[in-house]
Amino acid sequence: SAVISQKPSRDICQRGTSLTIQCQVDSQVTMMFWYRQQPGQSLTLIATANQGSEATYESGFVIDKFPISRPNLTFSTLTVSNMSPEDSSIYLCSGRGGGRSETQYFGPGTRLLVL
Amino acid sequence: AQSVTQPDIHITVSEGASLELRCNYSYGATPYLFWYVQSPGQGLQLLLKYFSGDTLVQGIKGFEAEFKRSQSSFNLRKPSVHWSDAAEYFCAVGAGFGNEKLTFGTGTRLTIIP
């Protein structure tokens, strides 16, 4: 199994600013992902973080708003740019191996409140 | 596109009683199915998963789930709940080449009463 940590665990930000969330995995994983969980709702996949190349974004999410980096196999960052109150959510990082039957492990999440 | 429906938003169960949480999925191929639990202020923990083979899957914490292809269901069960089981439960289906893209249901919040 993989243990995933995220920093910060929570933050309160002003609208118009940006926040970068860090995700660290304790072992090498082939795939890393970023999800958003809006208040009272389920998880929605934002993007797949690709090592050494641009992330692959899901429909409705764009790189200018959510730039993602993944410099190596154990670390990724998600930036929430030019924030508005609608960006208030929990942002979760996950990781898994490359096989078809791999388990996807999740970090504890970053709770973001935008005022 | 795949989808997951959890028809029960909130369920209240007495401690020691049995539990069944419903999950229905829509997916064009053989699904990879998961149940995750999210305790307050925590991330998601995998309870169990179904990839193939035996349709009755055993998980952690005494949970089990049964895959029924004819009903497109993957219901989660526990014979006797404990107060510590109070949490949010999410059913998910995996898609993509490696089944890595998870589509989650809206979740079921479980409350345990003494």
C-alpha cells in the first residue's frame, strides 16, 4: 500500500489569490491524480498528473485554473489559481500502480475556504 | 460514460444492527468496483474492491459487498455495525485503459445510534 500526505491540511484564502497544494507519496507510484470534493458532494476527478509532462485534464477543468506539476514519481503539486468562493472545496491527491487491478490510495485532503 | 448511483443520502442504524448500503452503476464493459469510507476530517480509505472472480467480496472492518451483474449493483453489507462505522461511504467504478479513472457516487452518510 501507499501512504499519501498533503500540505497544507487546510487553508483560508482571499479571492484572487492562488494556493499550491503539495502531495507526497511514500513509495513510487505510476499514476497520481487530483480530485475535488465540493461541500456536501462527491469527488470529481480534476486531472491525471503525468511525470515530466503536462497533466491530463478532465472535461470542465483547465490548466490555467489548476496548473499541476509532477517532477518525480513520488511528488505532485496542484495550484488553485485566481481563487473565488466557488473554489472552496476539499482537494484530494491519490496514487496507484500501473496495473489494471491496482488499488488507488488517497491522501487526507486539503480543506480550502475562499473568502 | 460511466456513472454511479447511491440512492440513499443518509441512513441511520442502531449499533449492533445489520447494514446494507446500495450502489448501482452504469458502465459499458466489465466494471471495476470499489467502496471507500471517509470519516469526518479524514481522507478516503478503501474498504473493498471487485475486479473479477467471486462476486462476493470481503473487505476490511467486517464489510462485504456482492456484485450482481444482472442488477448492475454492488451493495455493501455488514452484519453488525459499531459506533466507529459512522462515516460517509462512497461507491466508485473504475474506467479508462487501466481502470484508473474513478467515478464516484454521491455518497451515503451513515449515522449510528446507541
